Amino acid sequence: MSFKIYTRTGDKGQTSLIGGTRIPKSHIRIEAYGTVDELNSWLGYVSDQQGSPSLREDIKAIQDRLFTIGSSLACDPDKDTKMEIPDLLEHDILFLEQGIDRMTETLPELKNFVLPGGHAGASSCHIARCVCRKAERICVAMLEENQMVPDIIIRYLNRLSDYLFVVARYILHQNQGTETIWQPRKS
């Protein structure tokens, strides 16, 4: 027998953290892991537009790490969760850095700001990059509100947004697209 997806426990604007604590759905912790979930969904969309099996596999690994981040952010830091939550590791950041370096070797040198666009896959990756930056900003805001956020999460999100920028350029170049250089208007 399958379980029902709805519980009705959130009908009054409250939700539970891992550990059982009830908080408003507007709480910054919910905003943080909800934005990570939004990012994960965008990465699914980016992956679905890919012809490169290796890039799809890399994105799948990143999506797994985003579930790890979401799990960490969904925990009540003041309670024992009684569940084993996976850890984000230094190796996960190194994975992103190595991907950035590998793709950058194949790209023309970047000397200017570029406008997002030129190919649907690249554009969707830019959207994911922006959502990633938003998740990072929310996590930093949590720290400013004395909410516990592991340092590695902020570092991972920071590196992931760099990675997504490079992936957007990589997708554009793999599809023979042209980068549009930002040319500021002169008054």
C-alpha cells in the first residue's frame, strides 16, 4: 500500500524541521532549504537539455549534494535528529573546482562581462546560477541571525554558482553559440 503525499499538517502555515520542531513556513530556515530545492529543480531542467552524458552525470551528483544541503538546513540545530544525515565533504567542493578547471580549458578567455543567453541550455543554467546565489545569500542571512549553517554549505554554494557560470559558457560553446559581450551604454 502506498502512502499519501498530503498530511494536512501544514494547512495552517506551519511545518516541521527534522527533529520535530514546528516553525512557520515563512521562517528563514524554510526559505533556505526551499531555495536549495528550487535550485535542484532548475538543475534537473538544465540536465534534461544536455546532450553530454558526462555533464548529466556531474549534474546528477550535484543534485545529490543539494539534497544533502537541504537535509542539513532542514534539521533543528538544537535537537538530536535521531536520523543519519549525509555530510557535505571538502571533496565535493574540489569536484566543482576540478569541473570548472576542466571546462575553462576548452573555453575562450573571458575578458568582459557577458549577457546571459544565446542557447536555451545556457540560459537555463544562468537561471540556476542566480537561484544558487540566492540560496547562498539566504544562508549568509541565517548566519547573521545567529542561525546555525555549516560553513561548508556556504562555500559549496559559492563554488557551485561559479561552476554554473562556467557550465553556461560551456553549453553555449558546445552548441556553437555566441557570447554577447555587455557593452555599457555611454551617456
